[in-house]
Amino acid sequence: MPQSSTPKMSARNVNVFYGEKQAIQNVSIDVDTDNVTAFIGPSGCGKSTFLRTLNRMNDTVASARVEGEITLDGENIYSSGMDVVQLRARVGMVFQKPNPFPKSIYDNIAYGPRIHGLASAKADLDVIVESSLRRAGLWDEVKDRLKDSGTALSGGQQQRLCIGRAIAVEPEVILMDEPCSALDPIATAKIEELIHELRGRYAIVIVTHNMQQAARVSQRTAFFHLGTLVEYGSTSEIFTNPREDRTKDYITGRYG
Amino acid sequence: MNAPIPSTERRRAPTDWKGADMQKRIAARYSSERRFRMIGLTAILMSAGFLAFLLISMLHEGASGFTRTELAVRVDFPKAPIVIDPATLRGEGADAVLASVNWQALTDQAATGALGQDGVWIAPGAWLVMRDAVKADPSLLQKSVTLSLPASDDLDIAAKSDGSPEAEAAYARLDKAGIATRAVNWDFLTSSDATDPTQVGIWGAFKGSLLTMAVTLLLSFPVGVLAALYLEEYAPRNRWTDMIEVSINNLAAVPSIIFGLLGLAVFLNVMHLPRSAALVGGMTLALMTMPVIVIAGRNAIKAVPPSIRDAALGIGASPIQVVFHHVLPLALPGIMTGTIIGMARALGETAPLLMIGMRAFIASPPGGITDPATVLPVQIFLWSDEVSKGFVEKTSAAIIVLLLFLLSMNSIAIYLRNKFERRW
């Protein structure tokens, strides 16, 4: 099992509440750049909730409350000194449903660099757009129609556009919340291939319902159940030799 | 896990889809469908009929309001008792020189000279035409020219419909002699209210409406949109915001005359703003329009998919960037629809403006938002109240102008809305 020296992000004893209801109980986990980490578990187990605490997207839910400590490069992201806007630029997110802006493909990619002031000249921006689209594996398909609306693309292309949009601000971590659940198998294969290529450059965390997908794309897997982290280890170990009975029951299809 | 089917279930006879009962049910379904379609069609035809009736009767009544009867009068200026050197009319003091002439007497004299007995059918304001002709071309003073002077109200009515017996007889005479003609009444589009129906114009009220609408839009649109944005995007959900929401919904339903009283009490009595002015009218109507814009704006903002907000937040846009880069542009078409509805209502509003004194007799178009002004619907109301028969067609003509104003305002708004509309 490849274990890198320092984790990019680590969570310690994290509890999440929605009002009175506790959604996450005492989760501790490390995420690093060399491995793709997959969160699996049945519906409602809290894996998406936990993912959203990693870039504080849960802040938008008025009743949500997070306890415990989550660090990015050793800095607590819930401390008062942490700027949420900058955090979300460093920890990008790709959502379940492709959600490109109703703007041109170019503007979709350029939006992040523009608002963060990463490029001042048009030429710099052009370079960022091209490299981001290349890394998202979309450049060859859209290079002749960068002015077209991002929403005119197919579902799979839209999702790769969203990945390109996240990449464009040079994040350190990319969180993916079931990025393929709205896509067909061919588009899914392309996204999975893309995840392989992005590994090592960004710390990638992917939430998925699809256990085969977790096995294919990730090196480390975390199994969540009823708001707790049941088991976390190398993907091959989880799928071939799980320590916990609940994990075994889930991956063999007894429930979920 | 096969539970035994209850015995009653098992005894159910197979459904007879072709039986008489079934056929009757199908026939009943079809006829109810037909009936519903007929009722819907009748409703549409009835409303279209009323609309057509309104438009046709307005056009029928009002079209003649844009024309006037004119009498050709020969004026021999060199023989007329005026002593003006044409050269003085080209310099600075032209207006003072013109003011020194008794144009009224001059016109009466010329009319009597040219038409004899029928000279009385010249409009009391005809001297204005003569003065303006001389002002425009001072060389006329050395010539004998034929001027088309407006006919009086009585003759005009006789020409267009049925007037008094004397007027009818006079018109028949003048028409036969080729002296009376029908011409477009440009003065109606360029002048303001007057006591004589041949002299009235719509421009003063039109400009008043324009200024009032500008004030209303400038006040209610930004305030309404910002209030809607704050309530939807920033305000916490609690008892206070619930109360504000209920209050706004109630405000939108408050009768307009009450806003007029509020304007009277606050803007005139407390703030001492100028009475009868477009500024106060616009402020009063803005109070009335704002709740409509807030409600429409909130609905439009709510309709923006949350995934767009997530997307923007997810790459590190600040809340204000999310609002102004994404939410507002997407909500704008909906906000504009609400604004159109609110502004259209404000444009047609009469009652609150009566309360703040915009029903005054205003004989010159307002120069700015603080000048005394009136607006189109109030002008219509005032003219419809006049005794003189000549005002009937003027009222209809003013209604046509108001409807055209409304139509062009809505067209611009619809054009803008379609321009901003984005699909995804």
C-alpha cells in the first residue's frame, strides 16, 4: 500500500450536525496527493456530507454545524483565520450533476482565474484555458467552438468542462461528488481515465455509489455507514479482504 | 413471499373493454372533453371580442381627434394695421416686437375681410397660427398670402359629426366654396392643455408621464431588486423575514389611492416637496411599484438553479460574486417581467396622482421633474369631465396616445428581456 509521508488533508474526530440530527460521527481520515481516495457507502451514510465539509460547502446550509478539526497542509480550515473563498479555490469541487455556467466554454474555464486574479492579460488567460481543457481531455473536442455555450455540450463533455473549470484555478485538492452518476458508460470511462491522469498532481477524493468504479479509480477506499467511518484502507485490501463484516456485506451486495 | 390472493379478488370477472357500459363511458369522456374545449374557446373569443370592441371604438372616436378643420383665409399684410419692420423680427428682440402686436384683432379683421359673415367661425386661438407664420417668415409682412387658420370648435364638430344648425349651414357653405379643409392637427401632438378644445395638445401630459415613469423606474427598480436579492440570498430565515415577506405581499395589494394619501402626507406635508410635480408623482408610484418588483424578483431569483450557485461557490467565488455574476443575470428576465407589470400599472394610475395635486390645469409642458405636471391618465380624466363637445374626441385621442405609450414601453421591455434570456 503506497503511503505518502505527509497527508494533504486530514480530519480528526469530525462530527457534523444538521440541526439536532447528527450526520457524521467521529470521523478521522487522511487524504494525500499520490492516491485517489474513494468514499463508498449506502445512500444517506454521510459520505457526501463529509466530502462537503472538506471545502466548507456545508457553510451554505444554515443548520449545519461542524465539530472537530480538518486541516489543509496542517492549517485548520475551520479556524477564524481561514478565508473560505481562498479555501474553495485551493480545494475545488465537481458536482453530481454537470453544472456548467450558461456562458461560453471559454468563459466557463476563465471565470475562476479571472475572479482570483490569476491572469491579467488575455494571452495568459488563453494559455490557462487551453491547458485546463487539455488536462480535462476536452481540448480536441471543443477547440474550434470555444465561444459556444457550455450548456450545449453533451453530459459527459459538460462534466469534463466542470473538471477543467476546477483545474483552471490550480487547486491542491479536487473533491468529486458522484461525478459519473448522471453519465452514460462511455462518458464515465472517459472521466475515470481523466482521474487516472490527474492523480499525483492533485489530491483527489471521489464519492461514488458504484463499487466497481471505486475499485477501478482509487488506491484508497473509505467505507461509510450510518455516519461513521467503518473502514479505511487500501482499495485492494478493502475489496478483497475487508476487516469488518459490514464492509464485506456491503461490497458483496448484501445491502446498500 | 407469495401471499394468497383474497377470495374476492379471485372472483373478479375479466373487464369487458368492448361492452355497452364501457362504450357509454368513452362517449361521455369524449363529450366532456369537447364541452371543455368549447367553453375555453368561448372565453377566449369573448375576451378577444371585448378587446377588439375597445380598440375599434377608441380608434373610431379618437382618430378624428388628430385632425382639425381649417379655413383658408387671405391675409393682405401690407394693408393690415401693423407697423413692424420685418428686419426687427430677425434679431434678438423679435419676441418683444411680436408681443406688441394685437394679433387677435388683426386675425378677426382679416377673417371678416376674407370670409364676411363666416369670419366668426375662426377659432379664438387662430391668431397664434398667424403670429407663428410671421415669426417663421417675416417676409410675409410685405405680401398677401393665404393662411390655413383653424376653425372654431363648433364648426369643427359640424364638420366631423353633427353640430348646431347654424354651424352645419356655415360648414356646408364653406365646404362648397372650398375654403374649409381637413388637416392633421400637429398642434395636438406638440402643445399642452387649454380651455378651448381646438387648442389642446397631449405633449404636456405625455412629457409628464415620461418624467414620472422615469422617476418611478429609477427609484423602484434598484431598490426593489436589491431588496429581493437581500431577502433571497442573504437574509436569515426567521420570524422577522417572514413578517417582512407578508408585509410586502400585503403592500402589493393596497389600493392605490392610499399610496396617494401617503404621498400627500409624507412627501408634501412633511418633506415639503413641490406640489403637482413629476418628482412627487414618481415617488408615490414607486412606493406602489416596489412591492410588485420585490415579489417578482424573489420568484425569479428562487428559480435560478442552486447548482449554479454551488458551481460558483465551488471554485471560490465570494457570495457577492455569486449574486452579481450568476444569480442576477439569470434572474433578470424574470425581474424584468415583474417590472413591466408594475410599470404598466403605474403608467395607468390616476387616483394617487389626484391626491398629490397632479390634476392641476397645466398649460405648458413641464421642463423638469420639479415643475408642475400632469400625466396621460389624469389628462384623460380631466378632458372626459369637460362640458364642451369638442373634448370627446380629444379624450379618445389621448387614450390612443396612452395605449401607444404603454405598447411601446412593453415592447422595449420584452425586447430587453429576450436579449438577456439565457437557456440552459
